[in-house]
Amino acid sequence: MLHGKHILLGITGGIAAYKSAEIASRLRKLGAKISVVMTESATKFITPLTMRSISSGPVYTDMFAEPKTWNVEHIALAEAADLVLVAPASANTLAKMAFGLADNFLSTVLLAVQVPIFVAPAMNNAMYHHPATQENLKTLSERGIHIIGPDSGFQACGTEGVGRMSEPHVIVEEIENYFRSSAKSSVDLKGEKVLVTAGGTREMLDPVRYLGNLSSGKMGYAIARAFAEAGAEVTLVTAPTSLTPPPGVKTVQVVSAQEMQQEVLKLFDEQDIVIKAAAVADYRPAAFQEQKIKKTGQGLILELVQNPDILKSLGEKKTHQFIVGFAAETQNIIENGLAKMRKKKTDMLVVNDVTAEGAGFGSDTNIVSILFPDGQRMDLPQMSKLEVAKRLVQIITATRKKQQVRSD
Ligand code: CTP
């Protein structure tokens, strides 16, 4: 699977460094050629000799060692690789990457690299949750760096929590998936601007309570990722979720339907494709209570007012944009979907029965039907949300092309 691929494996200091040997071994068994770059602290956890023996490739530790080739070594290494994996990636190295520091061989190579970079963070739970680390991970993700994990569980420091490096087989699978999907992806959307909305909006009642829905954001995030992988310039306007934004995607965080509408309208004119996967609340409390609502011993009636229909307003405003709506239904799926598509003037509508097993909120898979304004319909079988997203990229691109030919 990885024959002919040259992977540069960066190892930083952390107890998880012992697992890098298994990563190198798995990559090698899949046919990859491996070069290893270790930071000085990594060499305290696992020896260069171990890594050299397992990877069968060169191991670099020192910026100023006798060169192994007559090129400028950090540049030559960066150019030769098809992919760079840093596992484990310490909080320190992630911070250096975010700030562009080049104070050792690994950080210097990382600054020169122009191929995809994957990092598998590993650190103590508190270090992982520190705002500086979170900010750095966000920066790296927006810059297109793929972040694998971390997992949660028992940590070497004796605590439980998030920060354990993902298991070697998971890391290697991510890399295999990357090469597999980039070999398959025939769609090139360079230069196209795509706006995706995701997550479920929250309508605040008082400083601590809100009306919300069960949307996990997984479908929208998968769509943003699939379009970014196809080369598009993607902006994701997202209501709160627990997900990490996909690499290379510009993310705008919102909370309520009104905020989402504001951000979407600001961005709309310059977009080529807009996909509204967000679950937008139709109603919000008529008034926001500045202080926490106290119980009175009696029932409480909330007055709600209707929110703007963002998708409908885009359908009315559209010029050249290709607009895709979503519909979450629980009955009469197709009829309700068709009616929604006409009402909101979208170019396509993706419907799913959110009560079906293997579909809808929180699930990692989905079962969708795609409806078109001319009455045509395409039913996709159950597949992962990322697979659905990739199919949508292909279907949207093909439908847009047909539309453009027709209007020429
Ligand atoms: N949508 C929107 N603004 C709203 C409500 C929905 O932009 N205020 C969008 C959603 O992002 C989705 C589509 O409209 O793309 C359909 O959402 P859905 O909740 O299924 O439909 P509603 O229009 O809200 O209709 P209903 O809840 O009555 O079925």
C-alpha cells in the first residue's frame, strides 16, 4: 500500500517515543521508505540505533553532524519526503511549529517541508488542555496540518485524561487512508470557494441555559474536510461541537442562528458553493434573561419567536452560487425534502431520516438521499460520514458542471 512512498518520521521527547519503533515497523512492512529525525530529548527515550535498525533508514539527530549527503541536508530531506509524520509530537514541538521556530534539526526540517504533515500529539492531560497548546493545535489545523488523536486514558505521569498518543496502528491507518483517498480523488477544486455550515445552534435562555438540538456536527465537518482535500478554499461556519476543525479549513465559531446568519451573509457573495449542513434552531426565546431564571414552584411558559431561515434567504439572494441544503426528517422523508428544496430554492437537497439506525445525529455513518430540482433522486447506501462527504464532492461538482454547460 505504501510502496514508493518516502515518509519522514519525526520523534520528539516523551515516553510515547518507544511506540515510534512500532510505527516505523508498521510503515516499513507496508512498503514505505523511512527517514527518521529525532530531537535530542527523543534520544533519551529511545536510541537512534533502535530506530535505525527498525526503519532501515537514516536517523538524523544533529543539525551540524557530518552530512550523509552533499546537499543542504534539512532541505534535501524535506524535498525527498512524500509525507512527514511527527509521532509523538510534544507540546514543545507543536508550539515551535505554530510559531515557525527552527532551533533544532526537526523544527528546521518542518519549516522547509511542503508535503502533508501529520502530527500525533502526546503529553500530560493538563499540558494538552492548556490554552496555549489548544491555540497552537488550532493554528496548525487551520494551516492544513493533520492532527491524529490524542486518546484518553491512563498516562505515564499517573493521571487519567486526554493526551495519550494514539495507538501506532491507528496512526498508520490514518496515513494509509490519506494516500488511498488522494490517489482516488479525481476532483480538483483549486480556486473554488466553498462555505459549509455545521453543528447545532444554541439559543440562549439565560446566562447558563439554552435551547439546542442533537446535531454533533460530524456530517458538516466531514464535508468541509472532503472539499478541502479536493483543493477548495473552505470556510466552516460552525455552531458549538466537540470536534477539531479539519486541516486547511478556515473556521468561524458561532453560537446562535442569528450569529450564523450574520457570518454566512458576510461571506456569501464570494462563494462558489454553499452547503448548509447545520441544524439551525427554528425558534429562539423572545427575550434573553440577563440573570439566571429562578424556579418558582410553578410551571414555566417560555415565549419563543421564529428565527430567520438562513438557507431560504440565501436561495433568494443567490447569483452564481450552487446551494446545497440538508433536511433532517422523521417521516415522509422524500415528500418533505422535495417541498423544502422548492421552498428554499436550493440546487440540491440531501435528506436523511434521523431516526433510522446508522443515520443522523451523533452517528459516524449516514444514509442519505439526494434530491434535485428536476425531480431526480439518488439514494446512497449506508456509509461513513466522510464517505458520504466525498461522494457529495463528486456529485456537486458533476451537477454544477452540467448546470454550467446548460447555461452557456
Ligand atoms: N435552515 C436554515 N435556517 C433555519 C432552519 C433551517 O438555514 N432557520 C437550513 C438547514 O441548515 C438545512 C435546511 O434549512 O440545510 C433544512 O433544515 P430543517 O431543520 O430540516 O428544515 P426546516 O426548514 O427547519 O423545516 P422543519 O423544521 O419545519 O422541518
